[in-house]
Amino acid sequence: MAGRGDPPEGTPEGLPGGEDEYRAVVFDEAFVRAAHLQEFSASERMGEHALAVRNRPGPAGRRGSGQALLLVLLTLLAFGTAVYLGLRNPYQPPPDQRAEPLRTTVVPLAPRSPVPGGDPAGLFARSPAAEYRTGAAGINLPVAARTTHFAEGQVVTALSIAKDYLVASSLEPDVLAGQTVRPARLLLDPDQLAQFDRSVASSADDGRHAVAAWVVRFDPARIALAEPAPRVQGTLRFAESTPDTLDVTADHTFTYALRPAAQGNGATEASLFTVHRTLHFRFDREDLRMHRAELLTSIVEAGPQACGTDAEGGLRPLLAGAEVPAEEGPALTDPYASGRPAAPALCGALAPAAQPKP
């Protein structure tokens, strides 16, 4: 006989009802212990503002403090590793190094015959400088290209600074006239300024403080510049010396038309004076950014001028008609020849081919 709650035919198979309906939702003891919510008892729920359930500390809560400690330890380990690798990083920028003192060599070139004189334009036309360009136009930049560690733009900057120094120290009228050295000084590495200032104030042919190695200047009491402007020809070359330094070598010949500062006594003829300068520049990245240069070496051949034991590293041109006794020791030196000076002595003999032709 069917129960009171069952239909006469009994409980249909597969429909809700019977024990099988709740078998899938029976919670075992492990599930109950793992629950995060626990129902309060009847007496606990009778209190005012009582909640029906409360949170139970689960496994994650019990492990929270341990996980936090592990996270702190991992953070400290990562920070310590970063500091260690930073201190031992082989690619850190090199420490700032002071510029080296400039090494100077100034070689006077004495004429073997009286210095030719005449009209400046005519003298230039009969000299090896006849085809040279005028002023800064004779200082041409080579085609620039990137190096292993320097971009093309940085190479152009280095070449431009070298040219600026050549113009400031060899072609600036006020510098040539002995009135100032400021244009050249502004382009030097600060570490070399003390050496430069001492050279200007007290020039000495000691391999360190020859003013003629830094700038071309004439004694305004004796020498005056004549027109036209100086003639120039030479080359600029660049090369990467280290991953952090770029070298530029300037090899130029400057020819000046000079007159006596005092025009009396019929001394009006001009003469030519030739200066062959070989300068070795070095640039680090800070030099390129600040538009300045470090000079490593400066080799100067200049004539016609007299040789003597009282040389102080300055230029003392011989003007038209002047002559000196022929020197037996020094070999003939041509300042128009490029490359390293052929005369390593303190004085050389000016090659006749370097003078204007009659």
C-alpha cells in the first residue's frame, strides 16, 4: 500500500523524491571542516544583531603569514642580486678621466737666402700656396661615417670642433694680431686651461708651454698682417681610439702675408710666413656634448725665422730682405710637405722651394 505522501502508483522512477534525490548533495565530514562559513547555533543566533553565519579560518588563512614571509624573503633576495650585478656590471661607463697635458714641438725654419719681398698677391701667386683656398674655406671636413661605438653625427661633431679650433687659433684676426686668445681657449678641455694660460703668460720651448703650439700669434710691436687673407690647405682624419674616445688628426699648412708694424724707413714690402701645424685631438662623449676638445700633441714647423738658443716657443718671423747665416746642422725642411716633420731638431733649414719664386 502506498504511503500517505505518495501517489497511488508509487513514486515515478527518475522524478524528484526518494533518497536518491539528495544523495549527490550529502556533505561528508571533510567537506564540512573545509567550509569557510559556519552556521551559528540557535542560542548564538538569539543575540541582538547576531549574524546567521561566521567565517572560519581556512587553510589559506592559516598559511597567510608563512606566504607573506616567503614573499619578503624573495623580494630581499631579488634586490640583493640586482645590487650585486650592478656593482659588477662590466658595461658601466668608465670613470671620468682628466685630460693629459699637451705635448708640444715647435721647429723654427731658417732661410738659406734673403727673405723674398713684394706685393702680397704677387708673392702668393709665385709660392706653393698659389692654389690654396682662402681662410676657413681651406679647412674641409672629410666624409663622415659611423665608427664601432660612435654615430655618424658624433663624428661630424668631433670634426667640426677640430675645425673650429683651427679657425680660432690660426685664422682669427685678433688672435693673429696678439690681442686675445679667448676664441681658442673657449674650445679647450677645462683640465688643459692652466697649461694653456701658463703658455700664453710665459711661453717656453720646454715641450709643454710653447704658445706657438696652441695658437698662431705675432708680436704686434713688430708684425702686421697684410691682405689678402691667409691661404690654407690640409686634411682632417678621424679614428676611434677606444670605445669611449674619438681621435681627430689635423694636418694643415697656413701661409700668411706679413708686413713690418712700423711702416717707416721704406720698409713696406710684404713677405710670406708659413706655418705647418699637425694637431692631435681627442674627444670623449662629454667633450662632444660640451663642444670642446683635448689636445694631445701639437707639432709646428714655421719659417722663415731665425734659430737661436733664446727660443721661447713663440713665432719670430723674418720679414722681407732679412737673412741669417746658413746653418750647417739642420736638414732642409719643406713646410708644404704633409706628414710628420722631417726635422726633429730644435731648428731646421727652410727649403728654397718653400719660398716664393723670383
